[in-house]
Amino acid sequence: MTELKKAAADAKAEPPARSVRVVVLALMIAMLLAMLDNLIVGTAMPTIVGDLGGLEHLSWVVTAYTLATAASTPIWGKLGDMYGRKSIFLTSIVIFLIGSVLSGMSQDMGQLIGFRAIQGLGAGGLMVGVMAIIGDLVPPRERGKYQGMMAGVMAIAMIGGPLVGGTITDHLGWRWSFYINLPLGALALAMVTAVLHLPRKERTKAKVDYLGAALLTVGITAIVLVTTWGGTEYAWGSAVIMELIALGVASLVGFVFVETKAAEPIVPLHIFRNRNFTLMSVVGFMAGFVMFGAVLFLPLFQQSVQGASATNSGLLLLPMLLAMMFVSLVAGRITTSTGKYKVFPIVGSVLMVVGLFLLAAMDTGTTRLTSGLYMAVLGAGMGFLMQITMLVAQNSVELKDMGVASSTTTLFRTLGSSFGVAIMGALFTGRVQDEMMARGGGGATERSAQLDAASLAKLPVPVREAYEYAVASGTHIAFLVGGSVAVLALVAALFVKEVPLRGSAEPEAAASDADGTAPAGLAAAKQSQNA
């Protein structure tokens, strides 16, 4: 009788669909904060350097943010699991906003770099918090309904970020590229505080795994620095890069050892025993590798070869982003109605491979219509993958590990993007420089890949044509490598096992899961009501 009452209470506590939609809207605003920031700031960087100076430290403005975000991501996920999702998420928003204010008040480049690190520290908790809270509120079977919304936020950020950044910088000054986070952040804080109600979590008595957190932070920092500095600041075979690789490997090996002994490990290694979770981590890594490389090199191709302006090159990404949003929405709806999902990672990987090899075939004669169609194929592939990877990963763990599952999946995607930008960037730059030297235009374009359409128009015709050919050749090799990497995602997707998604549509299957307390409670409540 007591169990029936408890089950009925759990059922009564289940948030109504309308309430969930309001919470998800608040979470999407926070998600938009994290996605918009780098895109807006990137547009404002030339003005920032002109005001503050310190051109030689320019890359650290981005690197400090990226490092802090990547290193803190798994820690935020674990803290949410241990001490409660809502308070930890609100804390990450507050830290992000403090970092934003301080960055806007910076008086020199050193201050800006330090404050960007604080901002990145908060950003690490934003994405993880959003994914983990949605994982708590919405059963995997029902989560597909919200995939289109998430993909839409991503598309808005990628298209709107540069436009908003340029407008703010031109009319309000670069400091407002940071202050713009305040109204959005305040709205997210107010909405999350008012409408998000999660079950009260008992405070764990176990201590935070500080040693594991430190080793993981050092390991991730070393990896990101290798991918950021390798081939740019330092040669790949230089002592600095080799030392960083050694430090990263040693730290991660030590981290794995410590996690086997810790009472509350930052990343419980047992989650990798689940085949689907491990495979989705691999697919997420490959998707991050490909997507951020594409977003970086497509605008370069459009500006340098097809003559698009910086603003238009952002808008010319619409075929990819709209296809990604539409396909993600359709895949989510089908997953919700059928409970089936294995086909989506496979189809998504196939389309991603095809799209990348099509993009690799572009040359100086490729029209914008043709490149738009190729981008739509890649976008469709990404749409099948971006949210499904998180969905399957979260469905593969117990509810108590929802935070670390979300943070680990996010971390793999972040590391994938770092490797993608570094490797594809190194190959692209090398090919451009080689082609320019071979065609006698190296001296005119020492700052290769930095010329916009207006600057190109001022070059002598032979040099301009040589540069266009060099950029087309550079994007060819970059997308060729991306397509080869995407094949690995396809191989991983083929081994995914179709496991029933937890949710109200499959109460019997869900109840058999190790973490099926909520579905089982709902079923018991319904039985007691019928009785």
C-alpha cells in the first residue's frame, strides 16, 4: 500500500507537457548563450585588437575560452549528479555572466584572456546542464519532439552570431559583444528559477574526486593545446608539442587509474561498458570533427573562390543548416512515434560521407547552387546524428549517471571539433601555400586564407586566379580527410544495438531498465487508480 501511494505521488509529480515546454524554452535560451558567444566575439576580434593591442596574444582569447570549457565540462556533469542539477546549472549561468561582464570591462589583452577563461568555465556547465536536465525531465522516447528546437537554436546561432556580432561592434562598440549576454542570461536565470522543479536530491556524503578532476583537466588542456598550437605556433615535431603530448598521455593514463579507485569518479568508467554509449561517443567525436571543419572552411571557399562577402557567406550556409534542422525534427518525431532509432546514425553517417566527398569535388568553376546542394546533403547527415547521439548515450546509462553521460558525450564532440579544426586546418593551409608557391603567387599572399572578396579583387588577375585555385585545392584536401574520418562514424553506427527507449510509450520495456523507477512508478500508479 505504501509503495502504491509513493507511485501515485510520483505520477502526480510528473510535470505536464506544457510545463516541460516552458522549461525547455528557458534551457534553449541558456544553450543559445553558449553557442552565440564565440561567433559574436569572433566577429568583433579585429576591433578588440585595434583597441586593446596585443595582437601576438590574439589566439589566446579563443584558446582560453575553449580550454576552460572543455576542461570543466565533465566536472559540471558530475557535480550535477552529486548535488542536484538545478543549483549547479544556475551557478554555471552566473559564472558565465560574471565572465561576460568582466570581459566587457577589460582594459588590456591580458585581462581579456583571463576573464574569457572565467566565461568559458561557466560555458562548460551550460551545454551539459541543458542536456542533463532535458534527460531528467523528458524520457528518451519523448525527447525527439524537442530535437527540432535544439537544431533550430544551433542554426540561429551559426547564422545570427556573425550578423549580430558585426552589428553590435559597428553601432555599440565591441564591449557590447560581451554585455549582450546579460539580458539573455538574466532571462534564462529567471525562467529556470521560476519554472524548473526537479526532485530534491539528497546530498552525497562522498568527496569530490579532486585528483581525478585535476588529472583530467591537465590531460584535456594538453590535448587542446596540441591541436591549437600544432602546425601554427609550433611545428608538429617540436619539443613543446612532444612534451604536451607526453603530458596529456601520462595525465589521462593516471586519470583512468584514479577513476578505478575513487568513490565518486568524475567519469565512472563503467558507463563505457555499455556498447551503445561507447559507440555514440565515437560517432559524436567524428561528427564534431566534421561539422566544425565544414563551418570553418565553407565560408573561406565561398569568399575566396565564389566571391561572396563575409555576410553573404554566412547566409550561404543556410542550405546546410536548414537541412540539418528539418531532418533533426523529422528524425525526432519518428523516434518518438516508433521508438526506433538505429537507422538514423547509419543513414546520417552515409549522408555525411557522401556530402563531404561531394564538397571535396568542388573547384573554381563550382556554382553557388551546386555547392548549396552539396551542403544540404552534409546538413541532412548532421541532422540525423547531432541529437540522436546524445539521445542514445543518455538512454544507455542509469538516471544517476545522466550528468556524466551528457558531459562525456559533449566532451567527445568538443575534442572532435578541436582535432577537426587543427588537422583539416593544417592540411588546408599547407596545400594553399604549396599551390601558391608552385604558381608563383606566394609572395603576394603570405597571409594565405585571410583574404576576403574585396581584397582579392585588388590583386593582379594571375595572382587572384592562382589564389582561388589554391583555396579550392586546400578545401579539396580538407573535405577529403573529413570524408575519410566520417567513414569511421559509419562503421561505429553499424554496430549500434537497438535498445528500447525509456518512456511512457514503452512502460514495460522501460520498467526493466536498471534506472526505471519513474516509468515503473507511473505504471504502478495507474494500476492503483484502476483498482
